[in-house]
Amino acid sequence: VPFDQLDGEIWFNGEFVPWKDAKIHVLTHGLHYASSVFEGERAYGGEIFKLREHTERLIESGRILGFKVPYGADEIDDACNELLRRQGFTDAYVRPIAWRGSEMMGVSAQHNRINVAIAIWQWPSYFDPEQRMKGIRLDLAEYRRPDPRTAPSKSKASGLYMICTISKHAAEAKGYADALMLDWRGQVAEATGANVFFVKDGVIHTPTPDCFLDGITRRTVIELARRRGFEVKVRAIMPEEMEGFEECFLCGTAAEVTPVSEIGPYRFTPGETTRRLVEDYMAEVQPKRMAAE
Ligand code: PMP
């Protein structure tokens, strides 16, 4: 079934509309000029993990692109929760998106309406579950994450995903699950939809998010790792250093914590540290019921 023909509802500018009817005009500014920002969230056991942080990032992403999301954080949170309930899922993926509408055509879109929609669907595992335990294989992407002076890299802006789709398609064509992108300086940046971590001698290393998305999962994993007593070094990482790393994993809302076995010529063996963080993350995302005292 094509994705636009699913059953259920989509929250569209304040209303719940039938999934198939949630349509926009071909002259939508967001389509022509990529004036759109989005989020990716996951619900576990009926609760959306870190919902408020995602909603705040959506609003901030819009602000960076020069527009104001016309709903407050409480309204967006309520809409996500209500839609999750109406869709009848407990475990699901949540996709809010905000974009400039079709009132004016041209680079300038000062008076275009800012539209907001939320869709929720079931998206069990971003990477093939079988590969996932052994570690997935990544290619090295040809394109690089741009200099933050060149692109609004703090925004989860649709336009920034053009390079991700090109890189992911090129990797998939060669049989890889995904691609690792370097940044404009040649440092290790991130995968096409997830952040990257490495392990060596029990120490965890991850690149400084100064020109790519500072993932909410990334921050969660750093916190969990430090709580476990691991040292986490957030620093510039050159690709040649991958030669010496023992373990590698990706993390993101959709990817959760996914072990990596291969990046281009470099090899890793998913080990104890990765396994522990996979488990800690899965425990962390479960709704915190009131502890019986
Ligand atoms: N980098 C990119 C390019 C992404 O698309 C994502 C997924 N949103 C991430 C990193 C991870 O972000 P988060 O943990 O907030 O989902």
C-alpha cells in the first residue's frame, strides 16, 4: 500500500483529517524551496519519548528558517498525544512537519501561511533487525556536511536532507545499509539519519555537533553512558582514527542504538559497551510509571 493511502488520520493545521485527504498544492513553497522543518519521534508503551524536546526543536528549526510555527509547544504536544491515541498505537513513529504554503510563488514568501501537520505510523526497526545484531555496514559518503556558515545546520530542515538521500541511495546501490558523512573540514560527522559513536579501551568517542544535528538520542546516550561510569569524549574525530576504534554504533530516534560492523575500509566488532548502551537505551525509553514506594 502506498504511504499516502494508509488508513487513519493526520493532524493538519489543527484538525484531524482522513489520512488519504491530507493533501497540499503543487505550488507549495516548502516543496519548491525546501522551506520546511520536521521532527522524528518515537512512542513507547503509549508515551512519546522526550516529546517536549522534539517539539521545542521543531519550533526552533522554524525560527532558524525565519518563520514562526503558529502553534505553541503545549498545543503541538497535545496534538501528538491525541493523534497517537486516535491512531490506536502504543509503539509508533511520530512525524511533525511545518512548511511554508502556496500563497506566493518565488524565493520570497513573506506572507505564505505556515502549515503544520503530524502523521503517526508504525515503524518497527529502521535497520534490518537481523543485520542489526551483527552490526550494519556503512559506506563513506561522497558529499560532506556543510560549513554552518553555508547552511542552517542547527535546524532539522528538509533541505539539509537532500545530501542524505543522495548518500543513502548511493550506499544502498552498493549493498550498504547507510553512509557515514564527513563534514566540510573532513572530520567524521554523522550518518544520513543518525549520529555516530566509537569505543576504544572502554572510552566512548563522538564528534562535536558543530555542523550537524545534535540528536536528542545522542544526548540521551551520552547521559546514559556517563551514568554507567563510562568516559565520553566529545571531540573532533578524523576518519583515519577509525582504524583504531574497536566498536562503533549509530543512534537516533528511528535507529535507536544500532551497532556498526563496517565503515568503508574500517572494521568494528560490536562488543560489551555497545550491547550495554543498546539495553540502557531501550530501558530508558520505556514510560516511567510511578515507582511503587
Ligand atoms: N542526524 C540526522 C541527519 C538525523 O536525521 C537524525 C534523526 N533525527 C539524527 C542525527 C538523530 O537525531 P535524534 O536523535 O534527535 O532523532
